[in-house]
Amino acid sequence: MAVAVIDIGKTNVKVAAFDEGGRLLADMSQPNESCGGPPFRHVATMAIWRFVLESLTSLGRAHAIDCIVPTTHGATVALVGDDPDRDDGLVLPILDYEDAIVDTIEPTYAAIRPPFADTLSPPLGAGLNFGRQLAYLRHAHANGFAQARAVLAYPQYWSWRLSGVMTSEVTSYGCHSDLWEPVNHRFSRLADALDLRPLLPALVPAYQEIGTLRPELAGRTGLSPATRILSGIHDSNASLLPHLLGRDKPFTIISTGTWVIVMAAGIALDRLEPQADMLANVAADGLPVACARFMGGREFAVLTEGVSQSANVDDLAAVMHAGTLALPAFSDEGGPFRHIPGKIVGSVPDRRGAWSAIATLYTALMTDHLATRLGADKGPIIVEGGFVKSPTYAGILAALRPDQTVEAAETTTGTAQGAALLATWPRPPAALSRAVAPLPLPGLDRYAERWRTAVGRL
């Protein structure tokens, strides 16, 4: 039997099939592009839904799928009606968290936003706090908001589309939503301020079977109507899941993609700095995890202008020898330096891989900076996600942190692979990562110290 994972990231949408041991059998993907509006920039739910059903149909022909698990990026929420098929089930489009229109809710939102001490959720721009999105929608689109039967976090929107059953789940509400108190394990006062409690379905674990595939969808896809649907999970917490089940704490997961998120399991929460985009995520077991993040994948793309040329050791050495520094930040949407325009100090070597080398050094140094700032200096560090494909990123990180073991996931499908494990919760997975040797880069310590000194002046 196989588990199908619907993995909706900010950049790509994937549907993947795994066997019960977590081995990837097959996958399909397409770019995830939002719609410009009206009434605001929003998620292309119809395009995603068509792709999901087509992928389930195709994968189901080759593999006996008996369970489907959704996992999605965070900061996204759906206002839904009664019918999961009518207008994609929505009373208003799902707002794209990058739309700055949400900023118009200030200062009204500031007056009702719970303190960081309660939610461990820092104040973020646009719709990155989805409680802020809901406040905006309630104020600016009151008629549509009033028609909502329920508020669903993004993974649970898709599990409802598949099963017809509405649920809430803690990993999405615990992801800088402002709506959850991680230490107290309860909704925050914001739920009352926005009168949301009647719209919040019952909380269930991410691994809970909430129903089976709707008969009409079974007919469209060829899957069995007995196919189990699980509630689903926030994507960074899916990356964390295999290690949560299979390791002793402390350990640190570096979840990489559009965002680079440093998740330090088993360390205290007292190092969190809200102004530095540090927060607590909530893991599938309901416990808070200290996190820090920056938009590493997006910044890498800015620095390289989307060129996929990889950097080798000679490229890295040339950049360090030239003294070229990339100083944050190259995105204004996340991280401790998001309000500071990024810049390049020094000349760029005339090498094909120079910009990739600059971007790789920058993202590794930023990752190291955040791990140090969190106090994530004990236990192994495991790199998951898209940066696993880099031949040098994890090796640089291992060289920067010689007192810790650095590992890299065996595949780049860590999010989907982690989500698939929900189908066999709480069975520990087989080893899914390998140790990475420190990259031999003479002069890296001096180069890193120059970078840290320059960043310290920002």
C-alpha cells in the first residue's frame, strides 16, 4: 500500500507517493503561481485542485494508494462555506500572505494583537501572521467574512476538500499565526477579539484519520472510496517529524526551500527575539520548538538571478580570496535583517560560479548566525529540503560548526517524506540522513569572522 502526500509549497506544488517505509515511489510537480486579483492577490486554488486530482489519478494507476496526507506552507488560511465543490468551497479567495494590502489593517490590529510572551509569534509584515489576515478580511470584506461557516488552516482546507470533514490542527495555528499560545496549549485571546471561536472546528492531531475520500472524488480519480484522509500538517513541521520520532533531543533541523527555518528541538525558548523574526513553532506532538528563519531560497535566487550554476570549492575559494561579502538582506519579508537593504562588499571574481558561491556562502553564514543566536549549539544539525541539492552548503555549515555533527537528508523530499510518516504514526522511520564532512576551505574562519563583524554593525 502507498501514501500520497499533497505538498503545497510557496514555489511548487507536488503530489508524491511513498511506501510504508517512507521510500519515494513517484512524484509529480508544477509551479505554484498566485492570482493578482481582484479582490486581492490570492491562491490559485482551482489550478492546484485540478493538478492534485490529475496527480492522484496518475499515481493511483501505478500504486495502491490507501491514505492521503496534505502538507502546506504556513501563514495561509481559508474562509469556507458548506460545499467543498462550490467556488472551491470558499466564501472569499485565499489571500496570498505576500500581499501588502494586509498592512492597511494597522493600527487597528496592533490594538488587539496578543503579546509575544503569550503567542511566541513575532509581528510580521503583510499577511505572515494569519491572524492579521483574518482581521483584515473581517474589516475590509465584512460581507464575505459573515458568510463563512468555518476558518480552516491551509492543510486542513485541503483535507476538507478531500474528505468533507472540517478540522483544526496545531502545527499551522502554532506557526506565527498570533492565534495560539504554545506554552499553554490553547487559542489566544485574538480568537475572541475576532469572534472566531464559533468558526474554529475541533482540534485533532495531524496524524488523525478524519474520514475517507469523498465518493465523487473516488469516482474521478479511480482511487478507492475507503482511502483514508488525514488532517494534515504545516510543511516545516513535516520536515521535523522524522527526527521527532527517531531521535533524542536536542537536535536542530534546517528546513530549506523558499524559507530557511532553523528549528532547534529540545532547547529553551528564552533566546527568542521577536524583532529578529524568531518564534516558536508547534510540533506535531503539540510541544513548542524554538525557531529562527530567513527567506534563504528567495535570497539565493535574487543573488544568482535564478541561474542554476552550482558553486564548486574553487569558486568558493576565489570569492573568499577576493574578500567579497554579501551582507543581508536580499528580501524584506523575513529574517532578522529584513528592514536592511542587502549589499555586496568588494569585487566579484570573474568566474562562472562566482554568484552561486557568494549566495552559498551567504546562506550558510546566515544559517550559522541564526543557529548561534538561538543557542542551538548541542546535538546534531540536519539539513532538509532544496538546499540538500547544493554540493557545498551543508559542508560549509559543517566547517562553521566543528563542535556539532552536520547531516544532510538523503533526498530533497523531506517535507513530503515527513508528512507520509503521519500514516504510520508513531512508528520511528529508518535513518533518512547521512553525515557531511566539513568542506576543506582554508581561510573560511577569517572570512566568516569578517562577515560576522560586518553584520554586527548592521
